[in-house]
Amino acid sequence: MKRFETGASDDGWYRRWFNRDYLKLYSHRDDEEAGIFLNFLIDRGYIKYAQKILDFPCGVGRHLQYLLSKNYNAYGMDLSTELLNEARKRTESESKESRLVRGDIRYPPFKTGFDIILNLFTSFGYFEDDDNRLVLNEIFRMLSPGGKFVLDFINIDFHLRNLIPEDDFIIEGAKVKINRKYNSESDRLMKKIEISREDDIRQYIESIKCLRRSDLMEMFKLAGFKVIDIIGSYDGSTFNEDSSRMILIGEKLCIA
């Protein structure tokens, strides 16, 4: 039996996991969900025409495709070549120019000038504290004065209260086994994913720093952001302790 130990530790797990297996596991995160959330941001006035928008990281381009289809000036960046290839297929009919760049969110290749930056579907907290702060500092740097930053994170306390230790199911003929646990030593939410097809077994890790509301509020403040809104779901409902999401809207403070 062939066994592929793919990301057996949390060291660089994000470099190994975001591939076709990831796409199959999260296929329920669809275009409709992306459109609902973006329409909320548009209706609330956080996204406006003529603004320069960065989806960071963009994954397969669900949100980027929607924005481009509505003629917004949007760009995307991701580290995964496989996800970028999918994003390119999605967006090539929406724009004549290239809108996609490969890069690490700690070291983005962009200069300043964005009006709004989106960090969606828990694409934060991958690293240790210094690098997590570095990501926020880079986002602050890339934004124009008064620019907005949208951070979509899970509500850690809700998820820990409702943690399901094990899951077993089948996707497209593949057996999927998921183990979840909270590591109190590292204060991280860990997920081990095993996907098996006959004699092919692949294992992956997800590892997210357990950042609570107070943690993120403090990180935003230190980076130079003022938190102007906190919502609890993609339809814009008010955040509370039973919200599954914790979505912060930050504004880049203008220094006189």
C-alpha cells in the first residue's frame, strides 16, 4: 500500500494542502455563498466602483470572478499554483489583462494603492505570532489612506464549544477521515485529514492559531487599523457568541 505523508506536521502545512484534494473537500463553498457576502459588502458601502480591490489570498477565485463579472477593478494573489490555475480558468473570460499573481501573503509583491483588501474563508492565523502580525502590517502598507480591510475568520470560541473530534464520509469515491483537536500548548486548532482511494492514502494538516475577538482587535490596533464593524456571517448578521464566523472590517487610519 502506498502512503503519502503530505504535511504530517504543521510546519509549512499550507504549502502542501491547497490542491485538488482541498478543492473536493470544500466544494460546498460555492459561488452563491461568495456572491451573498460580496453583495453585503457592496450594499454596506465597503466595496465601491472605481476602487482597486485585492483578494488576498484568492484561492480558486470565487470572489474575484464575481467582482470581475460586475466590472470591479479586482486582483488576486495566492501561493498555491493549483488554486491559481483554477482561478485563471474562472476569470480569463472576465478580463483581458492578467489579474492573478503568485505570492506569499507575508511578502506580497505589490506596491501601495489598494482601496480594499479581502482576506476570506479563514486565510489568516496560519503562522506564529510574528508572521501573523507581518501579514497585517503588509496589508496596512498596501492600502491607501482610509482604505478598508476585511478579515473573515472563524469564531474560535464557538468552534471549540462545538468541536466534532471525528468525521468519516465519502467524496467522489474517496474515503475521508477527519480528526480535530485543540492543542492547548500551541493554542492552535488542528485538523488532520486523511483521504484514501484503494491503495492511495494522503494525509494533510490544517493548523490555525486560536485568535479571539480581543486578540484580533489588538492586532488591528497595533497595525494601524480602526475596527469599524464586526459581523457574524456572510449574510451580514450581527456578531455574537453563537456566530460561526467573525468578520472584522478595519479602516486604515490616516496619519496627519
